[in-house]
Amino acid sequence: MNYRHEFHAGNFADVLKHAVLVRTLLYLRRKDKPFRVIDTHAGAGLYDLSAPEAVRSGEARDGILRLLEGVDAGAAAELLAPYLDAVRAAQIDAFEPPRLYPGSPLIAQSLLRPQDRALFCELLPEAAQALRRTLGRDARVKPVEIDGYAGLKAYMPPKERRGVVLIDPPFERRDEYERLFDAVVAAMRKWPTGVFIVWQPVKEPEIAGAFCRALAARTKDWLRIELQVETPAPGRPLARTGLMVVNPPYVLAQEMKIVLPALARILARGPGSEFLVESGAAGDPSA
């Protein structure tokens, strides 16, 4: 599978991934202690939804644009509000329809406090250059032109005890799952207190499930989240996406049980929309 950010920015997979990232960062902000964000496949940081790639795929129409128009009042809306606020803040003109979508680096940057730090890895030179422009001069953040797996190895563990790692590779290689599993397990060993959010496109449920079970076997505390927007079918666009979260905030599972039904309803592209929330041991509120 080839998963390039510019074609898929703002789609339902981004909505799930970034909503979870925001909830995790808000949890980390509850304490004054500094935290670290590490993004292994950062991308360009900001995407034009009117660009040819995004227009050709049209995925943002069934993702973030639909969510901005369709989220109702209630508990799910309250939990999604900080994520949607970050998307709105990225717009040039607040009075025009949304045209830009912030990637995870820009979303994370918007939630950093003065004492927090972030490291963003991006291998492609053009995307890395765009990321540096997007982030601007900010001493709290550091974009690095490096392979995400190499960066994960080189920068583990950070000096901060608390923090989150987002790992969302493009799944362009046949051995991506093997590389991903080895990298996550090694990083967990070096930083046992870190939160690890691992994204995957669920094109082959058996393989995705085996990966999640293998990762769950390496930790006492995990959360598996999946969102399906229609019944998957050969030749159709991606219909199911998932996140495996290691050391999730102890409130995240309950929050996702509120958010996921709303996302499954609002973002449904057809029959077969559903969601999954499974978890291992409960998180430690004192962490």
C-alpha cells in the first residue's frame, strides 16, 4: 500500500488518528511536568485541500469536512472540540470554507506549552523542507530529515519521563509490519513510560489483528481502536483504519467509547460502518 499524506490529508483515518493524538496531549497537559512528542513520519505539516492531489482523491470531503459540518452537541462533540479547534486555527480565513488541513506536527505544536518539546522526523527532502516552513521559528520543536525508524532508535529515550510517540508509516514496503513491530518493541524497551500511538490501514484484517495481538503480548497496558466507514471491498478506497496505543492515558478508552460511535455515524460512506474499542490493563492515574 502507498499512503502519501497529500492524497489522504483530512480523511477518516486522519480524523481518528489526530483526535486520539489531541486527547492524549490534553491528558499530558494536566500536569506541569514537561513532556516530549516524537512523530516518526511527520510529513509536510500542512496540506492544501484544494491541491490537485487532494481534489483527485476527494477523501477530505468524507472526513474532516463532513465532521466539521456534522458533529452535534453532546459528550462526543465536547471531546472532539479541541481537535476541531486546531483544524480551524490552521485556516487563513476563518470566514471561508476550510481549505487547509494541519498534519500531526502542526496539531502537536499548537498544544505544546513553553516547557514541552517535540521532535518531528521526515525522510523526504521536499516534505522536510515544507515542514520546516510550516513550523517556523519555534525553540520547542525540532524537525529532522531522517528515516522515522532510525530517528526512533536515535532519540530514545528522551530526557522527559512523560510523552507520546506517533508512528504512522506509509506502508509502502512489504515488510512494513515487521519493521514497525521491531521498532516499536525496541522503543518501548528504552522508554517504558512513553505513550506509543501506532497507526495502521486495515486492508488485511488478519494481518492487522495479528500485529495488534503480538504488540499486546509485549505490554501490560494497551488500547486497540478501529473505525470502519463502510463494508470493505476489493478495488474500493480504504474503509477501515486502526490505532494500537501502548500505555494509553487511563481515560482514553472511555473517551473513545463516546467518540467512536459518533465518528462511525457521521463519517459513514455506506452500509457496514462500525467501530472497535478493546483494551488490556487499565492505565495508572498516577503516571
